[in-house]
Amino acid sequence: DNEEAMKSVDEIMNEFFSPGGWSKCFDNIYAIEANIPKELDLYIPAAQEELYNWVNGPNRQFEAAFRVIQSGEWGQYDGFYLMEGDSVP
């Protein structure tokens, strides 16, 4: 339901499948939604001393990705790589 997120996913998918893109390194790429409610999707580093769940958004994202991998819905894997959103491959 997040237009900005959908646009970002489309850009990543287009880049992946472009000539010379990431598809030279990986067979496929999947966009899997974590569906974190907005009020729980928190990442507030400045509040880490006062707010116990200041990093709840990235934690829930990791948890959702891990559960999808465990489910076998997308195949059987021995491991996975979760690249944080602020990382550059």
C-alpha cells in the first residue's frame, strides 16, 4: 500500500534485469513484503536511550524475511543474504 516503496521495488527489479545488472551474479530476485504496521515501523537512532523499540522496523523486517525463508514457500535454502536498506552492493 506504500507507493514510494512500490516505486523503489520496481526500480530495483528493473536494475536487476537490465543488461549488465545484478542478474549476472544471481539467478533471481524477489520482493517480499514484511507488512509492518506504520506505528510499529520505527527506526529512530536518536531515541535509543529513551525508546526501547527505537529499531523495531528493521528488526521486524529481518524477522519477516527469515520466516519466509523458513516456510519453504520460495524454495529450500541453506542461507540467505539480507542487505540492509542503506547498504550498497
